[in-house]
Amino acid sequence: MELIIGLGMLGLLSIAAMAQGHLEREDDPRAGSLSILRAALLVLTAAVWLVFIAATEPVAALLAFALLVIWFLQQVIGSTLGKSDFAKKIAVRLDKAITAWAKLVSPIRLSAPESVEEYEQDLLESVEEFSET
């Protein structure tokens, strides 16, 4: 049962990571909200596994390690396939769900401070000036 849950979550997390990778390349502000979704899915996986397994059993350590493997694999899958047309198709298909999720978590999302945005703008301007000379 734990294996089925783990593989299912790996699939969901990979889809979310691919969509996030595509949205980040498109500079879509909704991309950050998918990080919250991925974290929530990992926590949900751990919580479900805790329900099924007592912490004193030897398999509990194996499940904790499996959770780290799932996190690593979804990162690799998301960054590798996030550049593909497949990720674009996923992002387009999930557009309404991603928008709804982004609106739902917008009150708890951290935003970039304005000073960082100003610094980035100043940096871009200085690079443009340097390239003109």
C-alpha cells in the first residue's frame, strides 16, 4: 500500500514540477504557487504513511528515505522534462487548475521585495549601457 501511495505521489509531484518548470521559463508568476503544492503533497505523503506505519517499525526509516528519494526524483524529472513540449502541454491542460491554486495560496506566498526588483532593473540598465559602449 505504501509503495502505491509513493508512486502515485511521485507521479503527481512530477507533473507539478514539470508544469512549474515550464511556467518559470515563461516568467509566469503562478510558478511559485506550485512550490507550495509540491511541499503540501510531500507532507501529505508523509502523513498518510504515518497513519499506515507505526514509527517503531523498521520500515519507517525506509519510508523516510523513500520520501527523500521521491523528492529528489520529482526535482530531476521536473527540471529535465520541464523544458519539453510535454511540459508545455501539461501546463496548458492544467492552466485553470494552476490559476485557481495560485489564487488560493496567494495570501500565504512570499513575494520578492521591491528592493530586489529595483536592483534587478538597475543591473539590466547597467548591462544595456555597457553593451552600447
